[in-house]
Amino acid sequence: MAVASETGSFAVDAVDKISEARSGLMKTAHGVFQTPAFAPVATAGSVKTLLFEEVRSLGAEIVLSNTYHLYLKPGVEVIRQAGGLHRFINWEGPILTDSGGFQAYRLSEFFDYQEEGVAFRSHWDGSPHFFSPEKVLEIQHSLGSDLVMPLDFCPPYPADESLIARSVRITTDWAKRSKGWWNSHERVSHWGQKQTLFGIVQGSTSPIWRKRSALELAELEFDGYALGGLSLGESKEDTFAMVSVAVENLPADRIRYLMGMGTPVDLLLGIEQVIDLFDCALPTRNARNGTVYNWEGKLVLKGAGFKDDFGPIDENCGCATCQNYTRAYIRHLFNAKEITAMHLATLHNLHFYQELLRVTREKIRTGEFAAFKKQFIERYREEEA
């Protein structure tokens, strides 16, 4: 079995016999995580409704936080005084921090893309700020995160070719500036621990620009590569066509991260296309709205059909929710507007996602992934029951 030998290194330990799906190990200053991996979203330093002790117990080995949000609240200086982000949030494992590029897209009424960076106003109080590629890395340097994302230009969907071209040109320019700053700071955090810098591939749904972005970033030799600007409203066919274009033009020995994806089926389709890392708010956001997952599909627990259903969400699930509570009880909590409902549903959904990835890694290592993926998709209901 291959071993990730030094901090920041990635090693493949198995490839499926039929597909190109792979499993591996990514070594960071705060431990090794297995891939394919799903990182629960802790945007502001918290996985909503859960304690980090619970997140660990579910099998999660890495979490994701957001530079933009942490910069605004509580502020970089508070986190620095706490001893870094790991100590501040009480998470000992690897942390990935997004740069804020997607927030520039999502909160576009507050943002202005410029050649030198992004000017924006806080969505909290309207105060003016400016993110340059260098400043974004300075912030993450202080946070002490393990996997670091550079500033990028995420165009909206749909976008015309001129805007896509501009986003790729600026993303590449910022990537070069980021790599220069990174090398001058010896790739270590404020706390003296090695960090890993990714390049982010843009290009919207244009095969030409997606390929160009991947090739330009590959030339810069980042330690990992993220695929951004997807799952913004385009069809799933377009999403995975762009994943394929990017992957074909990125180095095979580096970890690949598909940003903001997705459903359980999305994860398996991405893994089939040789993606190693995912994040998405879907399982936690849906849980807070009463939608849960099991191996058969999605369930909306607020529905009247669950009023006297005294079985667990999933009979074969080992999470604390399924071991102790019924669908009827959780439905009652949602309809009574008890916050415990969100906690129990979130606990289950993240356990399901981690279990799906654990089984997937096992199937890759035994050469059974292709059959497992086919069987899962055939029985899984994307529509809500």
C-alpha cells in the first residue's frame, strides 16, 4: 500500500479494476485523511447543530471552513489569539479553508471584481474591504488551515464567452501571484506547520476555457487542484463533462477536489471520474429542513406518512439517531419546531455521507466499485418520499 510520506503529499493506494476510481491518503500537519473523502461544511467554524466531538464520532477526518466568513466574524486577530483555527474551534484534524471566491459570486451585489483583487462590502454591516490574492493567503496563513485555496474568479451561470475568458485569465494571474507569495513564505503557517496550496480550475461550462484553465494551473505545479464554478445551475451532464475535461488535463499524482458537490449520486459519479475530495452543505442544510438520506433515497420526515412510523430512518444505520429515535418522533419534533429535530437529522445525514464514502473506499480497494456504484444508483431515489 502506498504511503503519503511527507506533509502535503498525496498517495494513491488502490485503483478500481473496471473504472478509474481511486482511493488514497493525504498527509497534513494535523493528520492523514483517507480519500475519497467528504468534508462536512463548517463555514463559520461550526458544523450547524453539531459539536465537533460528534463530527469526529461520525467518521469525518477533515472539515471545511471559509476565509471570507471567518475574516468578518470573529476576525483574524481573535483566531490568532486563540492559537489558530484548530484550537479556536476544537478540531484536531485537517481543515480546508475556501478563499472567498465563491462568496464573491454568491454575494455579487456586495462584490466588485478588479484586476488586483476583489472589493466588497461586508454583508453584516456594509463596511468596505478588499481581498487581494496575497491578503487571502495571509489570512489563511494566520488561521493555520491545512488545505489552502487561492483567490479565484467564479463567473455566474450562465455566462457569455467574454466573461468566462476574463474569469480564466484573472484566475490564472491570481494563481501566479498566489504561488509567488506562497513560495516566499516557505509554505508554512503562522504556527510553523506546513500547509498545502491548491489551484482552482475555472471555465464555467466551456470545454475550451475549462481545458485552458486546467493546463495553465497545471504548469504552476500546485500540490492539489480544485474544480470550481460548477453546480451553479447547469445540467448534471454539463457538470460532469467539465469534470472530465479538467481531470484529463491535470496531473494524476495530485489530489483533486470538486467544490460544492453534492448528492450521494454526485459523489459516486465524481469518484468514477477520479475525484478525491468533496464538500457540500446539502446534507446539513437538508437535515435542518427535515430531509434525510438512507441507502434507498431521500425522505421528508415532516410528511404525514411518518406520523406513526416507529422505525428508524435506516434500519441498518449505526448512528445515534437511528439507534435511539424513530421517524415518528423526529417528525413530531420538526412539526413542534423543536431544535432537537435538526440536531438528530444532521447527525444522521453526516453519518450516512461518511458511511457511503467508507464503503466506497472499501469497494475501490477490493475492485468492486463499478458494480457497487451501478447497484446504488439503480435503487436510489433522487425524488423525495
